[in-house]
Amino acid sequence: MANVTFDNITFRYGNNTVLEHFSLDVESGTIVCLVGPSGCGKTTLVRALLGLIKPETGSITVGDRVLFDAKKRINVPAEKRNIGIVFQDYAVWPHMTVLENVSYPLKKQRRPKEEIRQRAMHALEQVHMTEYANHLPNQLSGGQQQRVAIARALVVDSDVLVMDEPITNLDAKLREEMLLEIRMIQKRLNATILYITHDQQSALQLCDKMAIMQQNGTLCQYGSDEEIILHPANRFTFEFIGVSNFIPVVKEPNGMMLDCGDRIPYAGEVPAEAAQGGYELGVRPNDIVFDNTSPLKARVDSRVFLGSEYNYFLSVGQKQIRVQQSMLDARTKGIANEGETVGIRFLNARFYPARKGAETA
């Protein structure tokens, strides 16, 4: 497999700029998840990689091959780019057997019959589907059909494998199984996979690196899941990945206050720029802990048990925030009851410039 480099890609639909000066280097043998809100340009970027659209500027390189270069007027046809694609809706032909579906790309290349069969069976072996070679798609589960689609993408020895929302149509259990399958396939083949999704949880489970795209078609942050969760580049990343709470902070003569309808004293550290006004405190639900010695009080509005954690909604003044308490913390420190007033502390609080219309998530 090979690395993929997007350099200064710009693409517009009429007056609508979808991608602007977008650059990204996907390392060989890794799974990189493209994550971002709907309309941020994820699918457009993949269509440019596949050769289905032509960017205005920039270049796209896979390994040592230049697939597109606007300045040099290089634009390799889609059918010669050697990139495998797995679609959201499987796209397996219902009238063909599993083996025939996987063999189809090789037949289009007019390969010898024996080579086609050997390579197709090998691809099915990679996804543990050899025993279903003679089955029709309607005899398979959704997860099995998706494995067939992956095998079909693998059969042509692609330099890169693109997966566009490949597990969206599966139920929760099958999604978990397919994420494990994709990871095991990637390790066996040392494949380079570009995985497009809006599902943050899937991206966190699967990826080696995440590329966070903003609504304006620019790259916001690129790094491992730990880097992005623990060291978000800006408010957009912090707010988009995971759940977040935001509370305005204001400076008064007697100190910093949380503006929750009522002004509530805040004893924690506040950066100098945030103390000047126009900032909000951001904190994740699992970074809020119950502590009855804390001067910051909240009322428990609701509590829901989710199996591995408790999910709370608390009122701090007139502001509602969300809190997640792990089972370990619940067992050692106890749970909070609805209607109860509790003390809370913020761990790892961050401060970001306030934006108009920002709401607690």
C-alpha cells in the first residue's frame, strides 16, 4: 500500500467553495478517518482522489504516482487510479453470487479465468467469506454483504482503500463487529485506508489518525485520537469531537463569575485573555466530578443509567449542563439523586472565545 498526499486542493461548485487550500498527508499502512459535519467536503475530497471530479488547484499523489496536478495538467483517468472503494450501501449485485461479485473487477480487466478465481478466493479468505462463495447476496446478512464489498475492493491490489460510511446501515452489534473486521484486515494487509464518516465513536475506535474538517472545507486538526481529545486545536475540535458544556465567564470587582443567569463565583484558574471578557468555559461531561466540599453547587434535574456510566443533567443557576459519571466513580463515591443539591468541580476546564448562538451540548 502507499501514502496519499493532498496538496493545496481547492474545489468549487459555482460560487460555493467546498474545499479551500486543503492539504493532508496520509501515511502508508494507516487508517485515517475523515471526520466533519455534513457539507464540510469529505465526500468531495474522496471524489477528487478517485478522479470523479477535477479540483481547481493543487495536486494528489499516491505513493510515487501523481494522479492529479493542476499546474502540470496531469489528471489520471478514474479507472487507472488503482484505488478500491467500499460504499455505504454495499453496492453488491443481487443477481450475482458472492464469488461473481468479487470477480467482477478482474473480469473487466480481462484477466485469465484461473487468475480471476484464485485472486477472488484469496480476497474472500481475507474477509472470512470463502464458505459463502456460491451464495447470493439475499442469503447474507448486512455485515456479510459488507465483507463482500470489501473483498471486491481488495481483489484488484489497490494502492489505497477508500471506505465511505461503510457501516452506517448496520445495527449496533454488527457495526462493532465490522470495525474489528476492518482493523484486522488492515493489519493483515498493511493497507492504507481512508475512512469517511460522521460517526465520531466509530472513528475513535478504528483510526490511527483523525483529520477533522471544518464546515468551510479546511483542515482543522490532524492527529491521533488521544491528541485530538486531550489537546484540541481550537473550540471547533473540542465541540465537535465528544460532548461538551459551555458556560460564559465574566469578570466582576470581586472576582471571576460564571454567567448562568445568576452570577456564580468561580474559584478556578482563568487565563488572562479570558479574564478580559468575551470567553466561555468549556468542560466535557466526564471532566465534572461530584464534590460536596466544592463551593460550586448544582441541582440534579435527571439521572439515567447507561450500563457503563450514569448520565446526569444538572442546573447551575439557570444553566443546564451534562455530567457523565463512570461506574467506578459511582461505586466509590456514590451516585447523586434527582432533586438533590450537590457540589461539583471542573477538571481540565478550557476557555474559548464565545460565539454567537453557542449552546450547551
